[in-house]
Amino acid sequence: MIDREGLATFLRHRRESLQPEDVGMSRGQRRRTLGLRREEVAVLCHMSTDYYARLERGTGPQPSEQMIASIAQGLHLSLGERDHVFRLAGHNPPPRGADSDYVGPGLLRILDRLQDTPAEIITELGETLRQTPLAAALFGDASERTGPARSLGYRWFTDPAARTPYPPDDAVQLSRVYVAGLREVVTLRGPGSRAARFAELLEATSAEFRTLWAAHEAGIQPTEIKRFAHPEVGLVELECQTLLDPEQSHRLLVYTAVPGSESYEKLQLLSVIGTQALP
């Protein structure tokens, strides 16, 4: 059963404890509001201001599990806080761990500060959960993908367009990297896991995957320098730093170029172009 008063109080206190810079927003001038404004929270949570305001007043309908998940993510709640707000709303908390899409507040805070850098948060299966605008310009908009297609490793063997951002010379090595990486996750998570289902789907779909899977390779490491063939700015060579959230098995990938290099200049141009094609 929903605890309307408890939910309203919790949401209000959480909103008032957050500052715009905590969630990647600009503070602006003449700001007098304590914490975030309701309309700012509504934007973060992908809902109308009126709907969110009614929740804070304790007069709104019982929010769905999907709505509570969006609120928890938008307010950058910890896993404990997320579980608490689910119970206040009258729902059982979703599972934690590798199968969860919930991004911890620590990785989100870092990602929010990397808006001028290609960066993304991915699962152990390579599913993009969050990305910066420059990452979307470089790799494509992840929000448009659903189901197994959220995983680059899955798309690599099922959608030829997934290989477009990469130089053709790198395709063979990347195929081995994705297959070996999936095998390691299947071994870790076991039969019946999402990783195992991914492998089954790919075996049924891709002859290339079946051949590589039968080789039983493991431990194939990607190259230190990542190469991307962007259709507008050309070849971009980047280094990739990884930060791990062990509780959720999520990784924050940050791609950087050597300052002053040709790739660095191309990233600056791409930040201006965004996802729009050059005329």
C-alpha cells in the first residue's frame, strides 16, 4: 500500500538537498530556491511538473514501478534510497546487481561532469545505459535502441550498421573481443543468465558468431587506442579509461584524445556538429 505522506516528504527532502550542479544542471543567476525546483526534477524524471508536484503534495495517483524507477534515477538516489522510495510507493524494489539497469549516483555524478567528453555507462553485456551528448554524436544515440540491440556486442553480429563507426581493418579483432568477452560473462553468470540467452540468440542468428564461439577463446583484450571512423570528421583515435561500479557491474567509459592532436581537434569539431550532419 502506498504511503502518500511518507513518499511526499521523502521526495521533498531529497529535492531540497540537491543542487543543480549535483545533477549536471546550470545554477544560473538570481537563484533563491532551496535545492532543485520542481520543474527541474520533472525534467530529470521525464514527467510533467504537475504530476511531480502532486506526488510531493501527496495528492497524486499511485505511481507505477516505471515512474518510481524514473524518479529514483532522476534524483540520483542510492540503491538503499531507491529501494525505500519503491516501498513508500507500494511496490517491491527491483533486483540489484548485474541484471539491473539502475545506475548508481556515483557514476551519474561523474558522467554529469563530462558533457564535453565522449563517455558512456554500460552493463557487463555492453548495453549503453547513459551517454554524454558527444558520445551520442560519435557512436549514435543509445536512447533509440531497445532489447538486446542496446548491446554493441549483440548489434555487431546482427546489424551491419553497427560496424559503420569503426575502421574495416579493426573488424576481425573486434569480433574476437566481443565473443571472448561474452564467453567470460556467460561463465561468470552461468546457464540461464541473460548472458547465456544473448549467446543463444547470437548462435541462432550469426554464422560469424557461431564460428568464433566454437573457438572457445577467452581473455582477448581490446587495443589501448580505440579507433572510430566518423562519417563527418573522419578517423578519430582515442584512449579509453574505465571506472567500475562493482555492486551493479556497470562501467563508465571515458574516451579522451591527446591535447593538440588531430583527434583532439576533431572532437572539438564534433562537439559543434553534434548529431547533425555537415552540409
